[in-house]
Amino acid sequence: MESKKESNFQKIIAHAKEYGFIYPSSDIYDGLSAVYDYGPTGCELKKNIKDYWWKSMTQMHQNIVGIDAAIFMHPTTWKASGHVDNFSDPMIDNKDSQKRYRVDHLIENYSSELEQKGLEKEARDLINLMDLHLKNEDFSALKALILSHNIKCQVSNTCNWTDIRQFNLMFKTEIGSVAEEANTLYLRPETAQGIFVNFLNVQKSSRLKLPFGIAQIGKAFRNEIVARQFIFRMREFEQMEMQFFIPPGTQKKWFEYWKETRLNWHLSLGTPHSKYQYKPHVKLAHYADAAVDIEFEFPFGFKEVEGIHSRTDYDLSRHQEFSKKKMTYFDPETNQHFIPYVIETSIGLDRMFLAILSQAYTEEPVPKEDGSTEERIVLKLPTKLAPYKLAIFPLTKKDGLPEIAQTIYKECQTSFYCFYEEKDSIGKRYRRQDAIGTPCCVTIDHQSKEDQTVTIRHRDTMLQERVAIKDLKMLINSYL
Ligand code: ATP
């Protein structure tokens, strides 16, 4: 079962490359570990996911505005936020293979192995103990747990482990030409801090009253030690974050509100509810008083796609302390000055992309004319996210059919993305569009010249119908 899932995942990765969604970064140099590039279809799909999130946050909420802050920030930002001191994962090295593991991953993997052997209770007990030790930051107990279960390195197959150490995940770089400590910058490990340091600028310039939110989409960088699972865990990735500023004391209500609202956003894309679950955090981050993950069932199991965090007034208070600038909000109704509390919704764009891609990827048998069947690969993407909405095919390259097809292309391209192709049989052209998830294809044939109709073929049902050329644009728009 597990290996079927794994092979399915490998097929999705291969498909993503073959059809221009995702390539390894610097592919000609054999790639760069945990860094990926988005190709022509991939960048459209990614942009559509971004737009869908952005509109649902900003356009659909009167009290949420967007910003686009720089990746480089004053280095004190990261001292204030706690990332210099706290943004680290407990790691352990195997002395024989020199391979480094994140402790939670090492133990979780072993627990999955136990589960596969039918030892569910042992697997659960192990995770519970791990969570407890992680929460207490009791590294010797964690190491003892690894040794007592005889958890081995996958490479050396030994239990010759170092002590557990914390490893900071921030990338450092330098600004200017002199390499001094004062010139050290960090590549932001989260986009949130760009929002916090701009809190008052935005509040004042947009004349916003609590509660209000600030949304941002942008790159984040983490020196992930165990970088694996394709675009699930990258070193350079994109986040879509929204910080919602609220009066202190209302955080429970707003936490529940955003927890539910965000899950509904995921479900609005048509993914079945059973593919999602909440997972409350056991060990809270240094800034949080409540946190829950929204997990999606990836081909390798349920994993976090989005986090909802109740960040208290931690970030704004710390920035006030380090910058010596007031970060308070004046409430005209109560005549009080206070530092707002914050609920954060933080979703990884690349993880969302992987969730959408793996949910859409379908292999299914299709009947052939001779009664036998063949397999087709189809991406059943939500129409609003599909890279192309309509593919336009003249049946032949002559008899004036390409001219009609080009007229349709020009008419529709101002409203949505279209794909034009004249090569190969119609069947082959359909298959290629199935593989990139285009919801509709139209074929222009000789009858089109007589009665100004075309055949439209629907991706998921493969049903075909004749429609008038003049209705085509309206029809596709109605699907959007
Ligand atoms: P994980 O436990 O998987 O490392 P996290 O809890 O550290 O994730 P957050 O700090 O809550 O993640 O970041 C918010 C979101 O950013 C995550 O839900 C995830 O979708 C995304 N994200 C975090 N790290 C990465 C990464 N290395 N690659 C891709 N996306 C990431």
C-alpha cells in the first residue's frame, strides 16, 4: 500500500516536469537540493492559486488590506521576533554516516514503520512521548527515546548517534562590501515580520480601525536540514500570510473564526472534506498562545498545509521594545491605548500547489472505439485554477479552419487564457490538454464554416456538444 502511494507520488513529480509545471532548479547542473523552478503551466497555476487567496482575503474583506514588503529587513527585526534565538529545530547526527536528521522526523518515520507492522498503540505511545519531551525541550530524554527504540540511521543502519543540538534555520548574507557583524542580514524566514514592522504605517495611512488585517504574499527562506518530499519542504518557498489585529481578550473568538474560515476556503475549491483535518499544536511556538495546523492528505500522508496561530501581542511588543517606537493603537471608543493581539493565518503557496496537483492527478481507463480501453492521465483541476481555460483546435491546417480558430482565439484571449494548437490528431491534442488540466477544448471543423458552430469537449466527462461560436466566450466565462 505504502509503496503504491510512493510510486503515485513519483508519477506526479515526473508528470509535473514533463508537462512544464515544476523543474528542479538549475537542472542542467543536476539541480539544487530542495529548490525548484516553476515552468509555463506551473507558474500559471501558481499565480491562479495566489490570486484566489489574495482576492478571498483582500477583495472579499472590507477590513483586510495588502502589502508587499522587502525580503531584506533590518537585522534587529529578527532579534526582536525571537528568530535569532529560537528559530531552530532539534537535530541529531549519525556518527557513522554523517547524516543529519530532524529529531521529530526521525521518530515520526519510525512510528509509521511501527504502524505498518500493526503496532498502532506502540506507534501512538512513541509520538506522545516525543511530543512531551519536545514540549519540555528535554533533549536527553529524546535521545534516550531514540536509543531505547533502537531507531537506526537509514544510511549506516546503526544507532551511533550524537547528542541532540539546536540548528538555526535562517540564511545569512551580507550587505555592502565590508564583512562585519553589523552588516549581516538574514533572508526572511517568514513574511509575517514585514507586516508587523509596518503595522502603524498601514493602520495610519489606510485609517483602519480594529479589528483589521494585513495580507502579504512573498518569498521566505529556511535552511531546512531534511529537505525532501519535492516542493513540500523547500529552502526557498512562498508564503501567503495574513495578520489579523484585534483587541486583547478577543483572541479566542477570532482564532475560532479564522480556523473555520480558512478550512472553508480550502473546501471551496471542491476538495472533499475527508482530505483535510485539524491538528492542534502540542508544542507552541515562542510567540503563540494557541495554534492549529490545517493538514491535507498528501500522497505521503496527512501533513500541514496551513497554520493558524494566536500570536498574542508578542511581536508588536517586542518590536516596541527593540525599536523604542510606540506600537500601540488608540481606540477612540474606549479612549485607550494598547498593543493589539494578532491572529495569523499562514499558508505555504508551494504546499498548496502540491495539494492541488496531487488531488487533481488522475489515471483512468477510457473506452476505445474497438471496445478495448486505454489509460488517460487527466488533471482534474478546479476550472478557476487551471493554467488554460480553453484549447482551440482547427481540425485541419487548411480549408480556412485555422483562420476561424484564430478569430476565436483572439476573441477569447482578452477574457481568459487560451491554448492554440494545429498539430497531430484531435485525440492526441485532447490528451495533452487533459494532462495540463484544460477544462474545455473546441474543435473547428468543416461544419463550422457552414453553421458557425464548434464541438466543445469537456475534460472530466469527455462529453462533446455543438455550440455556437458566438456563445463560446460566455459559456467559458460561466464556468469561471
Ligand atoms: P513544518 O512543521 O512543516 O516545518 P512550520 O510549522 O515550520 O512547518 P510555519 O512556520 O507555520 O511552518 O509556516 C507556515 C506555512 O509555510 C506552513 O504551513 C507551510 O505551508 C509553509 N512552509 C513552511 N516551511 C516550508 C518549507 N520549508 N517549504 C515549503 N513550505 C513551507
